[in-house]
Amino acid sequence: MKTSASPFFLAVGYHKPHIPFRYPKEFQKLYPLENITLAPDPEVPDGLPPVAYNPWMDIRQREDVQALNISVPYGPIPVDFQRKIRQSYFASVSYLDTQVGRLLSALDDLQLANSTIIAFTSDHGWALGEHGEWAKYSNFDVATHVPLMFYVPGRTASLPEAGEKLFPYLDPFDSASQLMEPGRQSMDLVELVSLFPTLAGLAGLQAPPRCPVPSFHVELCREGKNLLKHFRFRDLEEDPYLPGNPRELIAYSQYPRPSDIPQWNSDKPSLKDIKIMGYSIRTIDYRYTVWIGFNPDEFLANFSDIHAGELYFVDSDPLQDHNMYNDSQGGDLFQLLMP
């Protein structure tokens, strides 16, 4: 790669910090058990409809968790065991971080750092006791938020000088290692469907057209907006679908349920068992979710069949602990979810 002038694309997937939490044991030293805190909001939120609750059945199936004899669906994990889970998750993340560090350091060694665009993201978040939940099977921010970081040579950082390393490897066990300067942040809401058109634009490629509604008959199309404005490409045409006002930005998510109350397959129902779908919109001001009837045979949602709802205001309730749905008519918000 160092001597080749041909463009390359490399997709690297890391399994950690996915369960089971297996990692070199020395990474536990970075997070002494006595220093591990619990989730800031370990209780099931006020007014949370049962259909919205994730009973974390996959976690309950572990032998060590079964031995705790926890009641289903809301029984909490003992505090000491919660700390062990959180310690292992943090250690797994740090282990992953070292692997990413080695990969980026290799770009320096191959003298490719000044000509390679990098995107780092994940497929989902993970609850570690927040809202009395574990794992990822919900519409809470802790499950849907992911990191999204870009390195664009000459745009997000200055090009390295000759012999200078842009991504020096930092050993987490070396107290002499210096932290890197944080990059520029944007507080705009974005979605992972924007990753493809953004990378295409950064690479100077033409992205396919946006998908029509419906799009089953279209062979190739794309969703999402290009995010080139965040990289200061003033000379490029703005995506006409990207609102100028950040309060107009919306991120969508959804999660299925087999019933109105938590049961053994609530977290991972088979397609044929899906009876209810939770559709969410997230803005910088609120997260709004409605749980509505769903036909798995026709892949159709019945927006007149509302089972429950959730509404959390970011400024006054950033952790989403107080459901205000029943205190709001929500008519205008509901229209944003309509197809």
C-alpha cells in the first residue's frame, strides 16, 4: 500500500466491547472495582409504558446471572454485580481503543496518514444499568447514540510535517503517554445513513440519488444527507435536504416488540412475532416515541392503533427519566412520524 498509487478502501470491524466481555485481564487495572460507579439513573423511569421496557433477556440467560435468581422483568441486578459488568465493559472499550490506536499508527508508518480519510463509528449504544436496563434493545438515547468521528486530511487537522506522526500510539499503561488534543465537535443531530453520502462526497465521488417513497422498485439509491458543511467545504454545493436551522434536524429510530408487556422475546422478537413497533424522533429539544400496531406480513404500521407513547425534554430531563407523554397532546409531533 505504501508504494501503490491506487486508491484503497478498508472496512475494519471490531467485535469488542460486544458480549461476552473477554479481554486481556490487565485492562481491569485501568478501572479498579472500588472506583466503579453505578448508572446515574438505575430506576425504571416514571411513567414508562411496559411495552417500552427492555427486560434484557439475553443477559439473564448467562449462567452467572441466572445464579443471581433475579425476578423478571424488572428485578434489579445486585449492586456488586452491576459494578463488575460496568468494569468489564469499560475495560473492553479500552482494549478496543488500543487496537484502533495500532491501526492508525500503521497509517503513519506507511506514510498514508496525509492522504487517507478515516471514519469511526459503531452500530448501537449499550445500557449499563440506566433506566433499570442492560444491553441495547430500546429507543433510549443510551442505546441509539453512537460515536461518529472523522479525520479528513487538511480539513480536520493540519497535514503532518515530514517525519511527524499524526497518530502516535499511546500506551494506556504508560503514565508518560500524552493525551492528544481533542478535535472540533459539532452538536448537530446526524444519522448513520448520512455516512455513505458523506464519505462519497469527501472522496470526490457522486453518491446515488435519494430513495423515493416507496423505493422497492429502485435498484440503487441512498438515504441520509451529506455532512460536507462540517468539513468547511465552502466551494461545494450544500445538500438541499440539510436544514440550516439545527432545531429542524431530526434523527429517527425504531424498535419492535411482540407484546404490550415484557416477555421472554421482547428484546429480540422474530419477524413473525412483531405486533408493535416503537417509532422515535429525536431532536435537540426532545425524544418522542409512539408504540403502534404493526403487521409483520405486510411490513405495515397502523398509525391509528396507538398502544403507548413517550416524551422526554432534553433540557429539563437529559437522562430521559420522566415520561411526559400523557401531559402533552403531541399532535404536531405525531405528524412527524407519519409516512
